[in-house]
Amino acid sequence: MYSFEHILSKAAQTCAKPFGGLPKHHFVGGNIDEPTIPIDALSDALVDLLKDEGHHLAKYGMDSGMQGYLPLREQIATMLAKRAGMTVNASEILLTTGSLQAMDLVNKALLNAGDIVLIEAENYAGTLTKLDALGVYYIGVKTDDHGMCPLALRDALTNLAQSGRKPKYIFTIPTIQNPTGTVMPLDRRHEILALAREFDIPIFEDDCYADLVFSGERPPALHALDTDERVIYCGTFSKTIAPALRVGYLVAKWPLMGHILPLKTDAGSGALEQMLLAKFVPQNFDAHVKRLLPMLKAKANLLCDALDEHFGSTAHYTKPVGGIYLWVTLPAHVDTEQLLSAALAEGIEINPGPQWAVDKSAAKNKMRICFGHPTHASITEGIKKLAAICHQEFGVPLTSSNTHNQP
Amino acid sequence: MYSFEHILSKAAQTCAKPFGGLPKHHFVGGNIDEPTIPIDALSDALVDLLKDEGHHLAKYGMDSGMQGYLPLREQIATMLAKRAGMTVNASEILLTTGSLQAMDLVNKALLNAGDIVLIEAENYAGTLTKLDALGVYYIGVKTDDHGMCPLALRDALTNLAQSGRKPKYIFTIPTIQNPTGTVMPLDRRHEILALAREFDIPIFEDDCYADLVFSGERPPALHALDTDERVIYCGTFSKTIAPALRVGYLVAKWPLMGHILPLKTDAGSGALEQMLLAKFVPQNFDAHVKRLLPMLKAKANLLCDALDEHFGSTAHYTKPVGGIYLWVTLPAHVDTEQLLSAALAEGIEINPGPQWAVDKSAAKNKMRICFGHPTHASITEGIKKLAAICHQEFGVPLTSSNTHNQP
């Protein structure tokens, strides 16, 4: 039989395994709560839309060109104005196959191998693997409870400038940072923007989780505060409506948009989702998110309670103000990669810290726990089991400590 | 204002223009006939599926992993067995954002800059631009009324072997070749496969139009005749159901599939289309295609009649046996790029030959006319106008010749 192994490209050296199903307690991935999917409203919207708009399906671009279905782009512009304080025209929006494609397109448009970018030191694992695949260097900027630290950013920019190098962009997730869950306050947003202007670097803002602030109130996006069009922005419906829909969006000014468009070589993303959301969003989005937030907050609280009960002072975390994940620090001797191996054998999956951080060794004892998708029962049972596995592997939490809540 | 022009990557030098609407007579692109879209059946399928399967949307991969919705992959396996004679397991199918993403993934998995591939000398414009963007060299293999010529393929393979070079793959569209519309007969399929084995080269088979053979009968796919697993295959629902749906599929054996999967960095294609087609295909696909074919054939005939009437012996073509495009040869002095410019000014768009051929100068007087989407009225009126414009620009067709049909 012919083997393709000897003709694989340099990019294709990794080999995935066939899907073997999800573990019972699945605390990873941006999956969301099943009961929150607005099936009835989506159904109603779908039937109407096919009757009214189905003929658009006959054409690539649905009479809207390669940027995606115009009515949805208009809805997104309205939504971004209301929710993120942004002033955006539909012509500056590109609909993408999730925000991951938006990220790929921005990277493809701006980055060559050997380039440098600045990113938050703890980061979405996909950010790191995408940059690795492109041969791009990334420097992790320290974060605290308010997100990326301006002082650390100034240091990094100054150091690079002194060695004659200029990063291609500053990538930030200012609202519900992934994985740390922090929300950058308004004054710090201004500071980060001022630094970007001072060093003349663009900003790539990932706002994927921003609709999930439990209080319903968020600071304006960096894009909204930008005074000289240096912020590229991406967002998604994955975390509010459904991840499998794969509808993300990229916001960029022309002519940058004109340079990005030819790089989207798939002739458009799925039309049905775009048309569906164009119907759904104006009537249902705000109410849907309003219903969603207390359900997510209840799960976040349940997860914190379970950690307090079973890990006690062994697990440190900052109580989440939004989102679907929690960044947990365990004692220094715990290796979360090893914890994952042992946990997987018992049907529990967590994200070990090293995959979510620039400095792998500093994140050895950290883990990301996603609480959006698991049921209440799975959170309670899974965390209890995880604590037992952790104790077995690393001697912590001590059984007695489980009864002491952390401060 | 910040300008991104100075930081664009090497890949992003092209700049697209904002969408300005489609011309009145739009004879380009793989768009299809609007009235053929099965709106009612799709609507019915959608409502059922959201009620029954909507919960899958909460997870990336819809409980099917990163290859896409398993029930649809199973339906495609059944369909490929029946329609193309292929024996394929659902685990060998990857659902993609149209077959264009399948093409990108195969290219990314197998090609490095500087590699060589063999392709049919007249080809889908996207094939050429994708290979150009990758810095891959392509050699055009001569075609005749039966598709890629085995003698020309042997010559190309021999020449390369003598200079110590080996192409990465042979790319072919054996059934309703794009743009020539030819269907490769069974014996030639065996010859092409034998050459691939003799020179030990894989084949990348693009079968996107194969369901549109007007007679409803097609030879088995090369993949079906392959004896040693050297054929990678892609197909799509774009031409049978709707192009904007963006559901294509890639067929590859493991472990090649395992190398391709990590290159699909968008976390999956649109779920709704996949779930919809999983419901629609088993009950409706065959009947839908059966209804579709005579409608397309009628348009093909109308286009040929219009060409005969208005271009007369000035336009040479082979009467189409399927598909949605016609490859037309005009007299040697006609420049179809110039014809396009003049035609666009009058609201008519055609594909000039040079964009659809490896040898641009040899295709200067050729054009591709797509008849799937334009209405009957647009075909009749558009071709009449096009003949007048052609006469104005190039002196042909002569007014008198318009009354003589070609043999």
C-alpha cells in the first residue's frame, strides 16, 4: 500500500489520533452548557429564514461578497456598538469559521517566520500552537488580577526596541482573559493603548468571552478606545450561542481588510449559521445572554465550592467574574501534566498549565478547569475524584485540609 | 492613522476590493440555479434536526471529534459507494468548509515551496492560485475530449524522472473536468492509475461536479479503482444542494488523515449544514439530483443555442454532458481578458481563458461560461449582448456568420 509518510510537508509532521469519545468529566475546551442552547428560538428563526432568504444559498457569498452575509454583519455592528462601545461599519467586518479562523487570517496577513509578537504570559493554548506553527517568536507579558501589566509591557517593548527589534503586534484578551479570567479595567486599557501608540505597534484584541461577564457590565473594548485605528478585533458567537455553529468575526479597516480577504481561501464560511444568526440576534441575543449568565455563574460557584471542599487550601484561584473557565494554582510540587494522565485514566480531563502559558515550567503546577459544559453532578463528582487522584499522585490535598476552606 | 501596509506578511500582498454587487449577466463562479434549491425539504429537515440533535451544538465537534458530524460522514460513505463505486469508512472522511478547504488541507499536508505537481493543462483557477501562493510549480498535462491524456502524462512523468525530480501528486478532475467539461472514460482511468503506480506518485482526485452528469451515469471514481491506497479524494455538496452551505469532504486513509487533521485549525466547519445534510441526504439527495439534472441540461442546451445563434461558427465548444460551465474557443485573435473588460462595462461577466489554464497565451482566446446560476432570460440576452461586444472589439462574429450554425 502507498504510504504518504515520506512525502509529507514540513507543516504536517504531527499526527492526530482518531476520536475516541470524550471522558466522563470533561473539564476542557470552550464547550458550553447544553440546556442553554436556544433550540426553539433557533428553530423558529430557521424556518422563517429559509423561506425568505433561502435563495441566497445559490450563490457563493449570498449576495454579500466574500465578507459574509451582510444582514448579520450589520447586526454585529449594532451589537458591538451596544455591548462593546465600538463604532464599526459592516464593511469592516469579516465573518469567519469561528474566531480561530479570524486569528489564522490575522496571523497570515501580518506574520512571517522569525517575527516577534507580544502576548499575555498565560494564554489560550491555540494562540501558542498557531504561532509555533508559523515559526513566530512570542514574548509573554506578565499579567496580574487586572490582566496584562503595563509596566511589564513597557519593559518588553523597551528591551526589544533597544535590540532594534519591533514586535508585529500586541495580542491581548482584555475581557475575561483566557485562562486567567481577569477583566482589564478602563484605565489600564488606556495605558495599554498609549504604549502601543508610543512604540507604534498594532494591537490584536481577542474579545471572545466578553459577553460572559456575569454582572452583564464590561469595560469598552480596546477597539472602542483606539484613537488611530491600530486595533484589529475578533469576536465569536461560540460562547454565547453554540461553539459548533462556528461563526466568528474579524473587525479590520480597509485596506487591511482587502489584504486579509484573499487569504480566506475557502470561499466563505457556512451560510446557514450566518443567516440564522442574522434573524436570531436582533430579537433574541440580549435576552438569551441575560438568561445564560446566572446559569454560568451558578456553575462557577459550584466549581469553587467543590474546589474549596475537596482541595481546601491546596487550590488557589481568583473567584471568576465571568467566562467558563477557572485558572487554578496547586502547590509547587504538583505536576499537572502528570495529574492529567492519572485523571484521564479515571475519565477526567483538565487542561494542564504548561499548554496555557509561555513559561511552561512556571505553569507546571497550574491547571485550567472549564465549567461551561459539565453538568452540576459532573462538577461535584469530578472535582471530588480529581482531589483524590491528586492526593494519590502528589500527597495533596491532605485529607484533613479538605475540611478547611481557603481564605 | 496607523497603516498596516508596512507590516504585511509576504502572503498578504494582494489587496481585494470591497464587494460592489454582481453584474446583471453573471456567467462566472460555481453558483447554481436558484429555483433548484430544495427549500421545503431543507426546512423540514432543519426543524426535526434541531429538536433531536440540537444539543450536539454545545460541543466543538458535535460528539464526533474533529472530522465532523459522524452521521453525515456515514451518509457520505453510503452515497460514495452508490454513486462513485467507492468503499470508504466514515473514519476516512473529513468534513470541510467546501472542497476548497479540502484542497488547502491536502496542499498544506503534502507540499513545500519548490515542489512540483502535475495538473490538467486547463484547470480550475483556484487550483492555480493556491499552488502559486504556496510557491509550488505545476506542469500542465495535455487534455483531450476524454480528459487528461495518458501519453502526455507519461511524457511529463518521464521527463521529470530523467531530471531526477518527482512530482508530489497528480491532480485530476476526471468527471466533468473544470473548465473543459470532459468525462474520463473507464479505460483511461485505469491507464492514469497504472502510470501513478509505475512512477509511484499519489493522485489527488477532485470529484466536485461528478453528480452533475446529465445522464445520471458516471464511471467509477479513480478512488474506487485504486488498488494501493494512493488516491486522495474530495467532493462537495456545493453543486448539488447549494454552494453557500460550504460542506465539502476529504477522503484519506489513516495515518494520512491524522497528519491532515491538525492542519484544520478552525475547530470544525459549520455544524448546522452538517446536521442538516445528515437528515436531508438519505431521504432526498437522489430524488433532488434527479430533478436537478434536466433543469441544468435545459440551461446547457439554451446556452449552446444562444452561442450558435449569436456567435455562429466563431464559437467552438463541445456540447456539455454535465456540469454548469462551457469551455468556449473563439478565433485566435480574440483576447478574452479584453473581452471581459468590455463586457463588464455592459454588466456581463465571463471567465477569460488565461485564468483557467497553465499556458496563459494558449488560452488567450478561450473563455469559461457558467450557466448554472443565470436565468434563461439572462442566458439568451447576455450571450446576444456578448456577441455584439465581441464583434465591436474584435470584428467577430461577423453579423452574417451569426446565422450559420457550427457543425
